[in-house]
Amino acid sequence: MCDLMLLTSISAGAEHTCGIREDGQVVCWGADYYAQASDVPVGAFVGVAAGVGHSCAIQGNGQVVCWGDNGDDQTNVPADTFSAVTVGGFSCGIRSVDSRVRCWGDDSYSQVSTAPPGAFASIDAGTSHACGVRGNGQIVCWGDNNSGQTTAPADAFNSVSAGKVHSCGIRSANNAVVCWGNAGQLMGSPMGAFDSVSAGDGHTCAIRSSDSAVICWGRDNDGQVSDAPSGAFDSVTAGRDHSCAIRSSDGQTLCWGIDAEGEISGVPANASFS
């Protein structure tokens, strides 16, 4: 049996997924129209984010490298260092020096130019909107609000995830999943406590606190909800019509849902698929 190089983190984009190997190398698979899966940078990275047609990764020194579709300058990283990076239809990062948000790329809904002032603990970029969590747990969202996806509730949250036309967060008071935006994406939101949540295009997945199970809901035309694997998982990420998760027992990456562009069958040899 060959030695496995497991993935320590994963991020599902529209039709491709990227992960960080144990040695810090970035690996990607799936759609490659813009070389978003093949033109991965060389070197060691501490985080990666996959978007609609491009990806970005961050090094330990705060330098961000992006590749893939650059039709709206979404891979033209500004001269700055960042503590985190997130990618959707555009790109955003949290600046190292002051924890402020800086975005670049498509600005069709002012999702770049209206990035809010002040410090943020975390952010997540969707297709054309983004949301961030401040130090006090307040969520602030900006950009496209045609479906109410930036109208965040006035609660305190541990984390937030921005999808296409909806957003979800983990409420601090009880670790419940709370979602807002397009009504179709909110149907079936589960009860109980959860450790993390990831909003995709039309579906959402979360890790349940009690047993670390993956729970998914929403659009299920390609099994992105009903084919979620059983067992305990450390993390989950939802893309357009596929999702991936890292299994707790052996660190393997499992993916499910559509496989039109190798989202499932293209998972590298260091991972498995359901």
C-alpha cells in the first residue's frame, strides 16, 4: 500500500475543489476551464479557497497567490499581507496589519467597493456577496441583496458562510444554524447544535456537534444532499452542486454530488470519494 498524503483542509468552489496537503502543497481537481485546478502555485501554504473560476492560497508570511479566471481582476492580489483569504465570484482577505477587509475582482453589486470598515475575525465570499464576523460576534454582509442574503440577523455568531443567494451562520448562544436569503435554500434547515456550516449554491452542509455527522439540506438534483456520507467528520465544504468533507477516523477526503467536471472522480490519490 502506498503512503497517503492526506489533506488538512479543503475548499469547494463552483465546479472544482482545492485542498492543502500535510506538506503545505496545494492540490486541486474538477473543472479546469481557466486552469483553476491545474495552475496551482508551488510552495507551502497554510490555507486555500476555491471560487467560481479561480482560487487563492495564503502562505505563512501572509502573502496571497491567486490563479484561474482573471476576467475581472479577481486574481490580481493587492500589495498587502493577509491573515485569511476567501474566494467566491470575487476575492477578499483580512489584512494582517489591522484585520480590515480588502476585496478585489468583480464589483457588479459593489461587493468590492463597499467592503465595510473596521476589524473582522473572519469573512466568507459568496458568488456576489460576502459576510464577515466582527470580534463581538456581529455579522456584517455586503454586495448583492436581491434575495435578502446580506440581511443578517442581529444575533452574535461564531462563524458565517456566504453562498450564492443565501448565507448561514452558527449562533453563539446555542450553536444553532441560522440561514437567511432565498427561501428555497432555507427549507430543511436542521435543529440542534453544530460546529460549522458551509453554504453552497443551492444547498448547505454542516457538522453536527453531538456526533460530528455531516448534515446537508436544500437542492438535491445531483445527490449533493442525499448522498452525504455517514460517519464522523472534522470539516465540510459545499460547492455549486457537490460537497467534500474530511473524515475524522482516517483523515480521508470524501466528496459527493455532481461529477460532470471530475468533482468526485477527480479526487486525488491521497483522498477517497463516496
